Amino acid sequence: VYQKTSELWDLFRGKLFILLSYVFRILPIQSNKIIASNFIGKGYGDNPKYICQELMEKYTYFDIVWILANMEDEMPKGIRKVKINSLKALYELCTAKVWIDNCRKELWTRKRKGQFYIQTWHGDIAIKKVEMDVAEKLPLIYIKKAKNDSSMADVFISGSSWASQLYRSSFWYSGAIAEYGLPRTDILYKHNESYKLAIKRSLKINDNEKIILYAPTFRSAVNDEDISVYALDWPSILKAFNQRFGGVWHGMVRLHPNVARFAEKLTLPAEILNVTDYVDMQELLFVSDCVISDYSSCIFEFAATGKLGFIFAID
């Protein structure tokens, strides 16, 4: 009953928001307003963060609005917060000059003439199938959202020719592609030791200790009863790293946002940190000395730094 009620409410809200998006067209588009979102309201991170961060460092006249699922999430001074899927968020969307997102927007979203939509996506080179490549396994509602989102986008940001080709073949997209590199990866090439140490200290890791980050992507087939695919033999891994590379090693686990709910179910040794709720994945990559992943694009971004990377996929 609850699920049916929720579905009916989503349908009603979608119809209402489509109607209101046309009503809001009587209001002027604000040329200095930018509205951004990361992973459907997950917080201040990924490509949208680094675009907005650069803008705020160089300019003062932008009015930046961030869409959030949790309004308690911290944001930098100068960025306004708005609750996801609220009437206020709809108003901000309808009156912003620029949209920046890294996921698909809701099906009810309608872009106005004169607005500019930058789709940054949240991955680059990856060996997992996505979007049209797995269309037969995707919900019909997602396919409709994806097609609607691609039809609105003015430009997709690409980090490689691989990603550009993928956008063309699998994202229902035929528009402009800016193959400039992903804004989020710039941090991986910074030589800012004080920044790195500040992040490590916030994680309660000593300055001279090394970090292994385990960051698998999601599997749609995994359920609450069996999450063994995300389990690692951490004691053996830490022992092997200590013997092979020397020094003191710590482990961190960050699950994909789509399966973040499984993080608390993992049985982790005391010395392994669960950083699934850490908003900025790029900061975790920045401080890590090794990444273990499976099908995620993060392993390719990290490998470009020349640091250790391992692919581990028991399934």
C-alpha cells in the first residue's frame, strides 16, 4: 500500500511540476543564477563542485544554488541551499540561467529557451555497461528520464575520447561534447601537501601513514541478504601491503551512492574506515596511495596518477 501510494504521489507531483514549470515562465531568467546538483542531492561534490568552486574563486557576481536531499549538509559560504523536488527547487530551476548536473534530471523537468544545461556526468572510462547498453534491464521510467535529460543538455563534459564515444553510442545524445577533461580530476594532480594532510587528519589518519581505498561500483542484483560481493579480506590485504611495500597501511571503504545503504552491513575490522558518507570522492582519491575497485571509472582516473591500482571483482 505504501509503495502504491508513493508511486501515485510521484505521478501527481510530476504532472503538477510540469504545469508549474510553464507557469513559472512568466518570471524572468536571472542571468547570474546557476543551479547545481550532485548525484540527486547527495551534497557538495563531484564535477559540479569543482566547476562552482572555480567560479567562486574568480568571480563574485554569481548566485549559486545547490539542490540537496539533506538540508543539514554543509555548503561553502555563498552557495544557497534548496530542498530537492520542492516547489522552491522548481522555482530556482525555472529562473536559473545555467544548470549543472552529473545525473539524470527528473522526468518532469522542462528547460526554457535561454537556459543553458551543462551535463558533466559522474564517470569517464569504465568497463561496466551503462544506459542504452543495458536498456533491456533498465526501468522504462529511467529510459524516459535519460532521453529527456539528453534532449535538454546543451553540452556534455568529457574526460576522454572513450567517454565521448560512449555518450554518442549509449546516452541517447547527439549534441555538443566538450572533451576538456573532468573538472573533478584536477585535484589528483595538485601538489598541495597541507590540503592532503588536513583531509587525512579529518579522517584521523596520521600524516606518515598510507591509505588503501576500496571503492567498488554498484550491482543492481545485490540485495540486503547477500552483500558478500563487497567484502574484502582486509587482514590479509593489510599484511600483504605491509610486507610488500612497508610502512603502516590503513583501509577505507566507500560504496557507490546507489548502494550506500549496505555500508553499515559490512563487517569491517576496527582499523578500516567506512567513508561511504564522505561527500567528495575526489578528496579520498587525492589522499589515497592505492585504490582497489572493480568496474568503477575511479580506478582509471586514479591510475593516471601512476599510483597503485587493483581491479577486484569476485563475480
